[in-house]
Amino acid sequence: MIDFSSLDCALVTTKDASTQKDAILKLEQILSHLGITMLLENHSAKELGRNDGLSKDEIFSRTKLVICLGGDGNYIGACRKFWEYGAYLFGVHTGRLGFLTDVVIDECAVFLAELKNGKFYLQQPKFLQAKLIKGQNFISKLAFNDITLMREKINSITQIDAFLDGKYFNSYIGDGLIISSPMGSTAYNMSAGGAIMHPQCEIYAITPVCSHALTQRPLILPSNFEVEFRSNDDVVVLMDGQDYVGLKDYDSLKVGISQTSINLIRRMGHDYFDVLRQKLRWGHQ
């Protein structure tokens, strides 16, 4: 387990860091009190009128600890951006719902003190992997929450053919598909009627979006299965809603669970079902 007792700490802000100025200053005071230096990326420092910004390489030559300030979208972006540096991330929630960022600003002093003393829980979820195939070549992309296949034209439905380990098994006709990781199962997947999956499960879901047939239901697959998708229609492939390509430029898309994971720091005693109960208001009349 990594020792955080004497590390600096990188802070990831939203694109417009100036809107988070009060929260950033408060976090910097908390970190300073604990003897931790806050490191900012160049663009964040510039937004705040500071000249102490650093490049990613400069930051990760000094620390592996990253605080992500904002909502789930910013947190997902940080996971996609920093996994290759071996980063350890935790989120400070300043957004709306916040399934992933489970610490609020007023809890940071206590949480960071506990973190320095080694009192934290480490979660290491795996990414989804998308392989865009063109002949004998492919490009690979990762997604933390979900990979979405959607119709490009709003005035027509689309057909997406699916092959499981090379064998045809279904044609999805409708608005598109969501391929969700357990971490992303409470996002777009849940809105489309998909199942909630516990983050410790090494599985993923294929959830139809507004299917043309009522018999098309969400499908849960184990991590050793790879699904290939093909379509003759204009289909857009989105990774976490932050990166997209046109499927028509490729022969097919293969999706499965990657062996790449990310280090997420949680509070000691973090309970996934407490999060569901609080965020989804389960048990409330």
C-alpha cells in the first residue's frame, strides 16, 4: 500500500477553475495545515491567475495522489487522463448528484488527516476496452463508465448486429446501445432501464436504448466475454461521453473488460449500498 504521509498532492479542477476559487483556496489551506503542498496543472493555475502551474509529467514526478474537485464528469475525465501515471484519485464533490465523488469540502480536513495516517479503502475497478477494427489493424480506447453506440441521424432508427466471441447472437434495432461497466451502471445505463451492478463484480452490461422490440432486454456478461458490434448505419461510438468516433470509418467495434485498472481512494467504511440509499432515496416515502 502506498504511503501518503509525506507526499505532495495534485488538484484537478473543472475547465473553468475560476468558478471553484473558494473551494480551491479552502482545500489549499487544509493541505498546508497538514504539511502537504498543492500542485496545479498549467491550465488551472492560469485560470486562477497563478504562475505555479505544472505539466502532467512534472506533477507525477512529485506525487501520485490526485484530488479531483467537481462532479462525476470531472472525476471520470481524471481517471481517463491519469491512469497511465499510476495515480491514486479521490473526489471532492461540488456537483449535483455525485455517485463517485463521495467526500464534500467540509469533510476534507478529517479525511485527509486519516489518509495521511493510512486510514483509507482502495478500490481498483477495471476499465472497459473498445477496439475499433479496420482490416488487420485496430485502435484501442478505454472507458470508465460506459461505451455508447448511438444513431447519428435523429430521424431514423439504427440496426446494430452483435457477435459473441465471433458467433452472431442478436440484432439491436432502435436508438442505440449502452455497454456499461459496474462503476457506470448507475449512470446512463440505469436511466435506460439497465441493472445496477456492484463495483466489485467483474462483469459488464449491454443495455438497448429505446428498442424497437419489447423482447430486447439488458444483458449481463462476464469479464472473459468479448462482444463485436457491426452496423451499416451511421453510428457514433462514445467513450464516457467525452471521446467519440464514427463506426462507419471502421469494420467493427469489439468491447470487453480491460486489464487496465485505476486506483480510487475511498473513506474507511465506505459502503456502496449507503451511497445508493442516499443518492437514489431508497426507503424514503
